[in-house]
Amino acid sequence: MIVNIISLLLLALLAALFAWLATRAWRAKRAYVKWPAVILAGLFTLIFAAVTGVAGIGLVKLEARHANPVADVKVAGTPAQIARGNQLAWGCADCHSPTLDLPLIGGAENMIAGGPPLGVLYAPNLTPGGPLQGWTDGEIVRAIREGIAQEGRPLIAMPSQAYRHLSDADVQALVAYLRSQPAVVNSQPARNLNIVAALFMGAGLFPTSAQSPVGSVTAPPAGPTAEYGGYLVAAGGCADCHGVKLDGVPPNSFVPAGPPLKPFAVAFSEAQFFGIFRDGLRPDGSPVAEGMPWRNIGKTMSDDDLRAVQAYLKTLP
Ligand code: HEC
Ligand code: HEC
């Protein structure tokens, strides 16, 4: 935070320096010195002023405190809740576990490495040995569905745009499961997003996970129906990689490019559709590509859930 503010001040200082050079150049006697110098210094002034402004907007977004209300819930933690939460938690393991397995002891990789240098972001330890031991159930519910941390700052890279569709029963089941895990201590590097991240965020290229308040959500009755499949698809985050309308994402985007989903649902028999999520195999026996987290998605879904998803995907326009 301090480093980012100093970086921002340095950027503003550079803008001021070039503005000063531009006024100096303006007073130059010889035209062949004056105009190139004025134009060059003026250009750099504009660039640094723009960068300072955009990075400033990004820093505000990163540090903003969101006032979304925290529900006053106390999750009972019944065996049925823990079992349901355990099933859903497989969907968290792709990020919150080093082995893609349960329990959710926290990721072992910097989630924002590999692209531009944005800083450090590890998916935190969600066992009672980690930060959540000091959070209320309502604060955890808000983090999952609304992408907001305990003190109100926005989370980054949490798929809350999908989880906001989770029903009250399912999100509370998740809390029950998180609390039931063994308390594992896992020292992870702290979140540290730098001025480049602020710049991307200010430019709208790097979103936060923060959502508007969710309120109360009820799922349709569970069963192999298209209606329940629609719920599983919305809360399951298929849209993140397969496009908002599930009609595919172009290959050069930030996320793995998932294909349009309806054609698979229509062309595959039930057994072939199951094969994707149970074995990671297409009907011709070839493996489903890495970018599709079929193993853990499959573990979040019973056979009836998969039937529901296929039925729903068939109804897409
Ligand atoms: C795509 C990766 C990803 C998935 C999937 C994911 N998370 Fe997260 N989650 C993150 C990251 C990264 C953070 C840290 C964000 C930050 O601090 O800005 C986080 C933060 C959290 C936090 C706040 C914890 C803290 O100490 O600040 C909770 C609670 C949480 N996730 C729960 C879940 C649950 C429950 C699931 C599954 C239903 C889940 N997450 C799935 C990436 C993910
Ligand atoms: C993290 C990104 C990601 C998420 C989330 C995701 N998918 Fe995918 N999916 C992909 C990619 C990438 C492919 C292409 C795989 C390939 O070419 O083999 C794919 C392929 C598929 C296929 C076709 C398999 C094949 O190649 O024959 C189906 C069906 C599918 N996804 C369904 C789903 C459903 C349903 C969900 C949500 C419950 C989902 N996916 C969530 C990335 C994702």
C-alpha cells in the first residue's frame, strides 16, 4: 500500500517534471530546438499524467471498503450440511488447494504470475487453522457470494460473480464444511498487488470480485430437471470459461477458451456426457483438454446433477 502510494507520487512527479521541461522548451529561442522539445516534453507530460490518473483510480478500487451488510447467521453444522458442503467444496479445490484435493489448505501458486507483473496473490487457507478462524459465518458467506473480505475490501480472482447464485442452503453448507476441516497451518505469502495491477484495474482490464449485495437465494428443488441444471450451471461458474451465454469464449481471452456448450449436450448420449465429468474422456476416447476442470466439477455433481446440467444445456437458444 505504502509502496503503491509512493509509486503513484513518483508518477505524478514525472508528469510535473515533463510539464516543467515543456515550459522551459517553450522559451527556447531557436525554432528547431523549441518545437521538437515542446512536443516531446508535452507528450510525456500527457502520458505520465494519464498513467497517474488511471493508476490512482485502480488504487482506489483495490482499497475501497464495501459496505455490503453481513448476514447475522449461525450455521448449525449438521452432518447433512457438512456432507453437502464437502461435495460443493471440490469446486474450490482448483484454487484453494495445492493438490486440487480437500481439505482447502490454500493454494501453492501465485495466481497472478505468468502474465504482466501484477504482484502476489495466493488463494488463502480456508481451514480453521487459517484466517477464517476469526471470521463470523456471515462474513464467510459474504466473501463467497459477494467477493468481499472481512474488513470490506474487495477480493480478487474469487469467482463470486458465479457464487452469488448459490442458495442460502448451499452457501451455509459450504461454511459448515469449511469449519469442519482439520485446522491446518499454512504460511502463505501475503497478498500484494503492485502499481501495475492498479494500472490494469484502473483501465478496467483486471476486475475485482466484489458484487452488489445478494440477499436471500433459494434454489429450485434438486433433481434431474433443466430448472435445477440452470441453477448448477449458474452457481458452478461454467460461464467464466464458456461465455456469459455459454456460447463460447474466443481463444485469445484471459480465461481458458471453453467451446459453446449446447452442441455437446445435444450430440452426446447421457453416458457420453457423464464420460467427460467422470473420466475426462470424449466419446472418441480422446482426453478433455487441461483447461476444463472436469475432475473437480464432476466431484461437485451427482449423476442426477449431471442429468440436470445436460437437460438445461439442451434448452439453450
Ligand atoms: C479461481 C480461483 C478460486 C476459486 C475457484 C475459489 N476461490 Fe476463494 N479465493 C480465491 C483467491 C485468489 C482469494 C484471495 C483473494 C484476495 O485476497 O484478494 C480467495 C479468497 C476467498 C475467501 C476469503 C479468505 C481470506 O482469508 O481472505 C473465502 C472465504 C473463499 N475464497 C472461499 C471460497 C470457496 C468456499 C470457494 C468454493 C465454493 C472458493 N473460494 C473458490 C480464489 C478462488
Ligand atoms: C476454468 C475454465 C472452465 C470452466 C470453469 C468450465 N469449463 Fe468446460 N471447458 C473448458 C475448456 C477450456 C474446454 C475445452 C476442452 C477441450 O478442448 O478438450 C471445455 C470443454 C467442455 C465440454 C466439452 C468437452 C469436450 O471437449 O468434448 C463440456 C461439455 C464442458 N466443458 C462443460 C462445462 C460445464 C457444464 C461447466 C460448469 C459446470 C464447465 N464446463 C466449466 C473450460 C472450462
